Amino acid sequence: MPFHPNMDSKVHGVKPIKDLNWRAWPGLLADVWDVECCAGAHGQYVSKAPRLFLLLDADGTTDIDLMMHPDGRERVTLSSRNPMCFIPAGVPIWSSISKSGRLKHLDLHLDVQALTERFGTRFNLPALEETNFGFNDDRIMSLARLIAAECCEPSDLDSLYGDSIVAGLLTVLGNVQREISGSMSGLTPRRLNKVLEHIDQNHARNIALQELADIAGLSCSYFSHAFKASMGLPPHRWQMQRRIETVKSLLETDGMSVIDAALATGFSDQSHLTRAFRRFEGTTPAAWLRNLSK
């Protein structure tokens, strides 16, 4: 069943000025809000999932006061200096805006079950139960802005780009530590053969990590590390390598054009293939093909 944060909110004096933009990745759902706020605007929020709120942009005098209680005796003001707050699941908060203006913010809703499957005990789950108002982390903010950009204006890059940004943010947020070298054994031959066969049959499309992990009957985190221990490459790199090998075969043996080979192997266009080809082969498909004929 797809992850949904099931957030309950009651907002007054806040009007969206652009359509909501959102995207979902394994472990995280992101939504970007661009709103106009009246003086005295306020709201109440509670979610069944922990979330990270990031103030991306605001008029110079428009800040948000956040409160743990509706009486507002204890409050923290979010601004460009401290634009983030983390709210655990089930914790209600209240907001208040004293001056009118425009705000743009990003909500990152976390899927705890998916995070556990992906990172295991390396993800600092107890931290998700601690409220943290008004803080800043340059790494998280930089990655969050890239995630927001992918929500509002998705790039034509391979899906690995967005997956990598999200993985980086989750790694920082959960303080995921590096595993000790040699601590992970590889996949059993039966599991490895099933996974490799599935990749060979479907390598012309992006295969989700969860899909491969399900075939192996393992969690995403365990599968990813076990696959790398077996093959020397992470699953997504192995998949891309297989696609590039297929492209080379189509160009050399079948005489396809570069654009036709790109479309036949699941790339969005020729430039998409060229970027990926260059990463693996150090040259463009056309240059590689010319070198074969010399």
C-alpha cells in the first residue's frame, strides 16, 4: 500500500498561489507549498508520520511562529536563520503569522517502515521521536532545495539523480553510519541468479530497489549491501551497466542509430543516453562507435 502521511490540518488566512507540487520516493514524500498569508494567519497541524518542515523562501518581514500549545506561551520563530523544524508523528503544533506576506515551504513526510527496511538499525529512529524547532543544517537545506526543485520542475536526468538526493538527505537526517567493511556477506547463488535474471529481462527500464529486494526476499538495506558484496557494484549501477552493454550491442551488431538505441533501452532521449554512456565508457556513443571502425 502506498505511503500516505494522513496529515490533519486546520488553516485560516492562508491562500495557495500556485498548485501543490509533490513527489514520492522510498522512505519520503515531499510537497512544496507556495502561499500568500494574511496578517494574523494561523493553523493547527498533526500528522501520523514524522515530518521535516523547511522554510525555503519568505518576504523579508514574514516569519512563522510555531507553538506546542494553542495558548502560545512557548513559541519559536522560523526565519532564514533557523528555517527548519522537525515534528514527530502524532505531535500537534500550532502556527501564527503576524504580518502578511508570501511563503514557500517544503514538507518532508517520513515513512518509518520504509526507512527501517532501507537502513536497518543504522538509521537513528529514536531521533524521530524528538521535537526540534528552529534549527539549521546546511547539508539538509542544500539537499532539500534540490528535492523541492525536483518536485516543481522535474529534470530529465535519470531517476537515480532524485534517488541519490533523497538518500543523501535521509542519511544526514538519520545519522546513518558507514558499515564496517567486510561485515556483509553476499547473496546466496539462488537469490543472486533470480535477481540477475530479472535485471536481464527488464534492464531496459528503471527497476526499483524494492522490486529487486522483494525478488530476493530481503529488506532493501540488506539486499543492497549483499548485492554489492556479490557483484562489486550497487544494484542501480549494475542495472545501468547492463543497459549500456545492450546499447553497445545495438549500435555495433544491429546497426541502430544512437537515438533508436536510446529509446530501445529505456532512455528518455539521446542526450540522456549520452550522459549515462559517458559516465561508464568515458566517451559518447557516437565517438565509441567511430573508434570501432578504425
